[in-house]
Amino acid sequence: MTWTAPMTAVANSVWTSAQYNTHVRDNFLASEAAVVTAAGQMVWSTAANTLAARTPSSATVATSQTTTSTSYTDLTTVGPQVTITTGSVALVYIGCNISNSTIGAGSLMSYGVTSATTMLAADNWCLMWDGSAYASGLARLGVWHFVSNLVPGSNIFTAKYKVHTGTGTFLDRELIVYPV
């Protein structure tokens, strides 16, 4: 339901039931409180004067795993992975504890999208531990990415991993997707 600019009240005028329903009832039904239907939902603007409820989805993989791959790949336990219905836009968060066995070597976490959209994991939206100070130093990192080129529909977001050199370690990996 869309919001309608309320009419201007004039002294001694009578509102019809249709006017009341359009300008009062229907506007309340287009408000945030009426749009959300479940706990945990967020309200997003989908057009001028139009709100829609969106439910974020998340996944976590706690297991510590490693890779020596210099191109984005899955770890032994794939993911985390989130399947969610999106429009053309989403906010994506990736985070993990990350390290590398080699001083100055980078360990990177990114994500790819499959199903309605095909988007490979890329450095443009990765988080990276460069390990410049010392080897095997564990850091907790996270990054948000605004994705505006999705194909609307069911999309599968999957975290991917790589290193520049050395062995990258990834622990407590998480992925959160907010469809907009």
C-alpha cells in the first residue's frame, strides 16, 4: 500500500468515509508499524512514499580452516552461505578471524552470488589481512558492501577465500545479507 498526501481540513467541512479511509486509515496502513509483520524485520523505501518490510538472513561457520589457494575458493566447510530473495539491491556483511602463516602475506575473504545472479568473489569487496607486522597474528575483521546489480529473485551468497602466499586461516566466519 502506498502513502497518500493528506487532504487539507477546512473548518466546518465534513469528511466522507472514502476521504477518511484514503487519508487516515490507508496512510496508517502504509506506516512502518503496519508494514512489518514479524520480529527482526527492517523497513526499506522501495519507491517514493512506499515502504516494504525486509528480513535479513545470516549464517556462521565456526570451524577454523585453512587454504593456500591464490584464487577464491571454498574451504573444507563451504560458506557461510545464505539463500535469500532479493530485489536488485542488498547490503552484505562478511567477517571472520583471519591470519596468515607468512609475514607480509595477505589472506582474503570475499563472497560470490549464484542462482538468479552470477557474481564471482572479487577483491573489490573483500576483507584482507595483510600480515605485515607478523606471521600468524589473528585479527577479527569485517566489511559491509552495498550491492546494486543483483538480478531480483532467489540469490545464494557464499563466502570464498584466498591468499597471496602462505597459508591463510579463517575462523568464526559470518555472512549477513539485508535485501533492500
